[in-house]
Amino acid sequence: MAILFLQQLKIPCSVSGSGRINVVNRLLNTYCFCTPDGGRQKIPITELMRYLRKTVILLTLATLFAGCTKDNEIVVSTPLKEKAQFGIGAAVSVAHLKEADFSDAFKNNFNQLTAEYEMKMAHIWTSLSEYNWVSADYLVNYATANNMKVHGHTLLWYQSFPTWFKNASYDSLNFENNVKTYIQAFVSRYKGKIVSWDVANEIFADNGTLRNDGIVYKTFKDPVAFYGRCFQYTRNSDPDVKLFYNDYDMVLNSAKRNSVKEMVARFKKEGYPIDGLGEQCHTTVWTDKITRSSGFNDLANTGLLMHISELDVRVNQNKSDTYVFNDSDQQKQSDTYRGIAEMFESIPQVQKFAITTWGLTDKYTWLTGWWHPKEYPLLLDNTYNKKKAYYGFLEGLN
């Protein structure tokens, strides 16, 4: 019935803002309604309400805003979270969730939440015995209220040890005991509410060796064993939580990937728990898709759960100040998102944990600072409209 309404109204894809308000007014005042004998007649809203429940009206409005094809036709699209047979997440912050448009877009399309930065150690651990739970509590409570899962990010990252901790110059024994206490406090607080954790993040350099620019490397003779024990401390604090190692460019960089695989093999041999691998997948429209797919499948051969954990797709290759996000690049980005979804769908179902985008809308993306101000890497545009990338991603899901 909703389709008949939309066909009758012939609403173009270009309608937005105040124009959409006018469209809604038209929708609420005039309908094409199927009569019992199979005919059609226009009836005013007062008569329509005798025949339709409120839920039908809501479904009609939802269909109106579902999306458009390139030919400016109204199309009905299933939200990503409903089509995927695994988690569909986004990295968010408290400030953005307090914006109504952002929150609505997030709830409508996603079912898993990752904290962009507010669950990292420097934000939480304010002194040896003091913690700032305000933002983490908000995020977890928001997810619970909206029937979302929470992926914890991240317990250990070389860039997020607090300044006070680094300045303390702990020996290896006190260093580990204090970190163990931190892990126990954090994981236990959200036991049963956070379903998975990035226990460790980015411990390998681009050449595949352990990072030598972080505090862990300088403190421990065997950093990998230290990280393994931290995985065990996390498991002890919440036996049901899934434990992930997270890093960037594992699928493209064979040296880093091989080091990660060797770490996984060592963990298994020595009894340290690990359930999954998170490939960040900060990628581009010009990245070779065969190399990406081959590397991803190689990682999946570990048999662990797989998480595409920080997905975004850059388009402004030359960092041009005059760059225009034209139709050609929009299609390339759509094809890239579709290809990544298809790549993920190609692995066994039991290994599909989630796909998480690093942000929700081009309005808020770290890449406009790190890469270039004219960058458009996400699924929704600056005004929360679904981009071609959204539909490409949707098409790639089974």
C-alpha cells in the first residue's frame, strides 16, 4: 500500500529539507487508496484514518525517506542492520550522539557501537586509583536503550597510555600489575554489556617487527607474552566476552600480517585466549581489490572471528584543494564498499563478527584532518542522506 502512495505522489530524489516537509504534508493530506473492489480513489486524511492504523502511516513515511536510485526514483531499501547476518557498527562519540539527526541515523541503520576514543586508556584512567567512567557509561547505556551491542575499543594502545603512567617509570612487575588492575576494573564494570574487546591495538610496525616507539617495548623483554597475559586478564574478568587483536593494513602488508599470524599461533600454543582479528580497513578507491581480498582471506585462514573494524574509503587521491566528489568517484566508492561487503561475505558464516565504519557521516570524519578537508569517506553525506556508497554496501551483503 505504501508503494502505491509513493507512486501516486511521484516524489523526486532531489527533494530535501523544507521541500521534504511539503512532501510530507502532501502525503498526510492526500492518498491514493485501494478500494475493496480494486479501484483507486483519493480520499482526505480524515477518511483515511478510518482505514489505516498509525503503524501503516509510519511505514509509509519510512519508505518515503528510504532512498533513491540514480534515476531519481523512490526505492525501498532495507537498513544495513536488517540485511546483514552479522553486526553492522559505527564508531561514535557522546557529543555526536547528543545530536538528534546523528542519533536517528545511527539507530536506524546500525546495531553495534564502537567508541571512537572515549574508551581508550588516556580518557578513562585519570590516576592510579581513579577512573572517569562518564563517557563510557553514556555510550553503554545508549546502546542498551537502543538494543545495540557494544564493541570495546581499546584496552591497550601504545598511543593511549596516560602521561602520568608513562612518567611513573614503572618496572615490568609494577607496570603489569597496574595494567592488570585497570583491565579488571574496566572489563568487570561492563561485564555482560560489552560483548567484545580490542584487547590490544597496533603492536606491530609496518615492517612486521614489534613497535619500538612505545612504552611496552621499552619495559618488557618479551612484549608478546605481556600482551598474551593481558588477553588472559580480560578473559578472567568476563569469560563470555570475545577478545580481538586490532591493527591496520594487515590485509595489504604481508610482513605485518605474517607477524600477527605468528602471534596468534603462539597464543594458541601457549594457552592465551584470542577469539578474533580486527582489520581496520582504512582504505581507498584506488587500493588494489585483489591484494585486499587475498590478504583478508589469508587472515581468515586463522579460523578466528573476523571484524572489519574501522572502515572508511578515501576518494581524494591527490589531496587536491580543488577536488570535486563527482559522479565517477561516487560510483568508484560505491563499488569499493560493495566489494568489501562481498569479500566479507565470502568467508564462513561462523567467522563473520561485524563490519564497523569509522564514523557515520562525512560531516564528522577524522580524515578531513588527517588526510584532506575535501574528503568524503563514509556512507552518509553531510546532511545524513544515504550516498551511493550506502547502496553499494547494501548490495554487497548476502
